[in-house]
Amino acid sequence: MRRRDRDTSAKERLLDEAEALFAEKGYSAVSVREIIAAANCNLGAINYYFGTKKNLYLEVFRSRWIPRNRLQREYFWALLADQQPLSLIAVVRSLAQTFLEGPLRDEETLKHHQLISREMDRPSEAADLVQEQAMKPFFTKLAEIMRPFLPERLTAEEVMLNVMSIFALALHFQIAREGISRIIGQPYDAALKNRLVEHIVRFSLTGLGQGSLPEAETEQRRN
């Protein structure tokens, strides 16, 4: 194996194992020795590739978390483009489908949310990275496209809080899938995901003062 290939392989192993450990335990609870042992690298590998443990942590977000988030956003915009004409129902449904029906695999979803949850519990430079490159631009765009469908009396802050509330609802039904399945006594399969998507749409529209889904559309979705 050429040196460049070996270097790439070692660097990728460090990123993979560091992400798994940071997601499981949080930044402070993971040692450098633990990472290099999991990645099967020598003691100086982190310093060689990243300089410091903190730089490795930030690179996990840049090269792992941000790309997965970008994939989710691209999936959302593609769904929304297919649901024309643009409407509040289309926006909410596309957001719910993005969280509940794709594009991340279950193991990716778990690691993705564990990593950001631990970071937000004790914010660092990684939180700034996520806010500036992912969350703030996405929320700002969502608020922009939802604004024409909401009451004019709402302030910009209220519109943004509505956007974040819908986002949080969809996120909850993705993260709490095991608990939801157990509580309602139904397998977390495609049929349940579809019902949850429609629940999120109806609940969100009611909360926004837009009523519920048109009866004909509700019946069509159920069938």
C-alpha cells in the first residue's frame, strides 16, 4: 500500500472512531489514547493529522456531521420541489418526510443526533460551526418561504419560533421512534412513518392557526 493510501486510511479510521466515541460519551469523556486504540493507530497519529484532540473533534463535525446534514437538506428541497404549488402543507410534509423517511440509515441517524446533542449540552466551537454552516441558513430559508402563508401580525421572531417548533416536532418523532413504537403498540414501519408524517402536518397546521388537512386529502393519504 502506498504511503498516501496508508495516511488516508489512518486518518479516516481516526475520524470514524473519534466520531463514534464522541457521540457515545461526549468530548470531555474521551481520551486521546482511547481514540488511537479504537482506530489502531500509533500514539502520535492525532497530532500528526489534526494537531490536537480539539481539532480532531471539529474535523468530525466538518467532515462527518455537516455532510450528513447537507444530505438531509438536499433531500428536503428535492421533496419540496416535487410538491407544487408551494404551500404550508407542502413545507411541513416535506420536513416531516425528511426526518422520518430518509435519507440517513438508522445507525447514521443515531450517531448524528447523539453527537449534536452532546455538543449542545456543552457548546464549543463546534456549535458555532453547526449554527453558521447548517442550522441558521436552513431556518432562515424556511422562515422566508413560510412567511407568506402565516398571519401578517407575526413578528420575525414569532415566525422563526414557529419554524423551529415544527422542526423540533419532526425531530422528536425521529429520535423517539423506539419509545413511540412501544407506547402505541405498533411496529415502526413504513405505514407508521406515513401516519406520523400526516400527524405532524395536521398538528403543525392547527398550531399555526391554519386548520387541518382538507378532508379529501386526508382520506387519500390514509388509503
